[in-house]
Amino acid sequence: MPHYMLMFVGDEQRREGSKEAMDRGMAAVGKWWEEHKAVIRGGERLELSKTATTVRRVSGQMKVFDGPFIESKEQVGGYALVEVPDLDEAIRLAKAWPMGDVEVRPTVER
């Protein structure tokens, strides 16, 4: 059965609302994970992008840099690897995600 990566995307700088609103959002996320645990094969919440370390090839040598690979308004804040029959089902799961946007990508089958 195919696997899809759901990448949860949002603007880390936009922390709208009160602590209560954030708590409600995190409760909704927890509920989403619980409701879909039968098809989730892995996933995690990620630390803020400012904690990233990037390893880049520069003139044939691998170099280490502090910070994310690219500067952007939106960052991947977490991911879920799901095993579902098709893209339509992966999109259905993404549409049910309670916070922010979701990028859906199939994995390469080996």
C-alpha cells in the first residue's frame, strides 16, 4: 500500500490568540492523531526552524551551517507518514488537519 508524507506547514512568527486558543489547537491536533493512528506509520512535531543545522556541499566539500536551508515565511512544523490506498485518501486526511496548511507528497516505492 502506498505511503504519503503529510508535512504540516505554517508561519512560526504568527502565534495568534491566547494560551487557551493554543491549548484548544493542540488538543485538536492530538485528537487528529488519535483518530488516524491506524494509518499513521510515523511522524513528529519539529523544533522551530531557528534550531536547524544545514549541511551543504560547497566546492565538493560538505560544510555545516547554522539555520534552515532556506529563508521562507512558512516552515514545516511537523510531519506524519501515512499508509493509505491512494492520493485521494491522503488528501482526505490532510483536509481533516486542524491547524495550518498541509503539503502531501507520495514517497518513492522501493
